[in-house]
Amino acid sequence: MAPPACKGAVVAATSLWKRLAGLLGSLLAVGGAKAADLPPDETDAMVHVYDGGGVRASGPVLLVRKKLADRVSVSGQYYVDMVSNASIDVVTTASPYKETRNEFTLGADYAYRDSVLTVSGSSSREPDYTANTLNFDVTQEVFGGMTTVAMGFTRGSDKVRKHGDDTFQDTAHHWRYRLGATQILSPRWLMSANFEAVSDEGFLGSPYRVARVFGAAVPERNPRTRTSRAIKFRTIAEVTPGTAVRAEYRYFWDTWAIKAHTAEFGASRYVRQAWLVDGLLRFYSQQHALFYSDNAAAETAYVSRNRQLGTYKGVSLGGKVTYSMGKVQGRYDVKLSGVYERMRYRFSDFTDIRTGALYSYDANLLQLIVSATF
Amino acid sequence: MKTLKILSMLLLVAQLGACAMPQPWVKPYERERLADPILQFSRNSLADKHREHVFEVREGAHGATGVQGGGCGCN
């Protein structure tokens, strides 16, 4: 039977506020007895290799996470990228080079009732580029724990330098605002939506890259501001016992007129009890930036031949195998994982100036991970 | 006029709230399967963060990944 309030057309102001408060209260308070979960204590080590398009980047990564008391979890991460670069930009306009990037990240999570507050900072250093970022994130469970709302903010500051030119020094600043929600739809089905707005300001290109205007090489000229938006939907469901499928789609657009679609599909299945096998297929498609040109036929304020801003499509096919060793020494839950992904990019408006043919390349991504939770 | 519209909207929301506030339809004891690794959007933050970095430095699009970004290594 409908409550009496539904029958009346006129509601007194006091009743209105009571109902609004009740609505908000029921969203926030249902299921409030259960505290939000902190990530488990863990130690992860990973070796990664990316090899494609003349670029090889590899190195180790180490993550340690530990709870302090019941409400706080702290983490530290060390990431190394040893880069050997002989990409098409480099071999056609400069000399191949090697360099190392080191990144340190420290973070802390604080759980209070149904909320988790996360603060983290990272510092990435390579010989000609330094990037520092600070992240704030909050998640809140609402609606009896069936919905998790997340919001976050990142502030980044970069310093850009150039090998062999001590007079060149510039900066770039980044602001990222994100909002998301994950919804339990059934005991075996989840869905999430994420939105992120990013503002960049400063030197947003490469001091080494050149553009082509009337066939002549000139330093690229990028706008010093860029604002982008991205929205992503994901869903994951267990379709039969021990088998899950997932799908996701992201639409990206920015003030440089880039529009991009990303779609990914995956499946996971237990094989016997200790093995978990995953497969994925990813599609990426992008429309070029307004000032991108393979060979500009007019002088414009901004011009770039950065193929990352061009028109292209990418396809990836990958797999992951995870083996659970179970409890080691009765205390550590150890998992070994191997990930392999094969990528292919085909450009529609970027030519290899050595041959005049449209450029394309294949790449391989490999990750080997040992993970121990306790 | 604008205030009136906002008040009307609030009134409508309040009415809807009183009429049919949905209740959580998946009870806590029914959520055991949702904790299974195969139903996690991200199973290993280290591997996911690295993969996002690989795409972010090679593609024009970025953001809304659900994975926190790190440094650059873009050029």
C-alpha cells in the first residue's frame, strides 16, 4: 500500500526537508555497520618488458603494503624503466639512445566506517624529465554496500629539459579530477562508470621532435594548454561457475580535437583449482589533433608530427596465467602470474619518410609477477 | 523562476523517495562470489598500472581508467 504522503499533492516545507534528509540518510546509513575493507598486506615483485616500434622498455617493479592498526594501510613502490629508444622519430631525425627512468611512490589508505581515504605521492626521474604527482582519492559505500562512489584528484608538476642544450628548461602542470561509481547488479554481476577531466598546461610536447612544413623539418609547436574528458563503462559477470566475462568502453575527447574510442573484452576461467587463465581483446581508434600534419602545406601557429596525435587504430590480443601456490609456510598466500600481450598499430596519416609508406608497427608486452598476501 | 524549478525538482525527488525507495536487493550474505578474483575489475594494481602507462605514452587518449597515474616517461 502506498504511504499516505503519496496521495497528497501538497507537501509542507518541513515534510519536504524531512523526506530529503530521509532519502539521503537511507542512502548513506543502510549497511553502515560494516567497515570498508582495506587492501590486504602484500608484497609484489614484477619484471616487465615492452618491445615494439624500435623501443624497448624493461625493468623491475616492487610493491610493499602493510596495515598499521586496523584502519591504516601504507604502501611503497619502486618502478624502473630502462629504455632503449630507436623509434621511427629517433632514427629519422636523431641518434638512438638509452636512458633509465626511476619512479618512487608512497601511499596511505585510511578506512573510516564505509569510506576509504587514499593519499599518495610519486616522483619519476629520468635524465631530461622529472615528474612529481600527488593523488587524493575517496571511496564511499552507499545503499547497503551495493554502490561504491569514488572521487579523486591528482596534481602533477613536471620539469622538462633537453640533452645537449643547457639553455632549454620548461615546465608542465597537470590537474586530474575523477568521479566514478561501481554498482552490484546481482550476486554475480557488477558494473561501473568512471569519468575523468584532465587539464594540462605548459610544455606539452617533446623538445627533440620535429614537424614537417612544405617538406622541411621544423621544431614542433604545440599549444600550451589542453583539456580532456574521458568516460568509461565497465561490466563483469560470472556466467557459469568459475568462468567470468567482462567488457569495457571508453570515449575520450579533448580541446585539441582528438576523439578516441577504446573497447576491451575479456574472459577468465579457473582450470582445476590452482590455475586461473585470462584472455583479452582490445581495440583502439583515434582521430587526429587539429594541428597534426604529416607534412603541413601551410604555415600555422601550431604544428606537430607527433604520431601519437595522428589518426590510427590499434588492436591487442593478450593472455594471463596465474598459479596459486596456496599458503606457503602456512602464512603467505603466494601467486605467480605471467602476462603476454601482442599489439598492432596502423597509422592513416603518418608516413615513414624513408619509404613514403604509411607507418605501422607491432609490439609485445610481457609481465612476470610474484605476489604474496598475508 | 529558476528557484521555483529547483524547488519543484526537490519536491518530486522527495515524493519519489517516500513512495518507492529501492532497498538493497543483493544481501551481504549473497555477495560471497563477488569477492572472487575473477569478478575483480583490477586483480593486480602493479600490472594494471604498468599496462596503463604503456598505453598512455603511446596513445592520444588517457584518463577514466580507474587506475591512478604516475610519472611521465612520455618523450
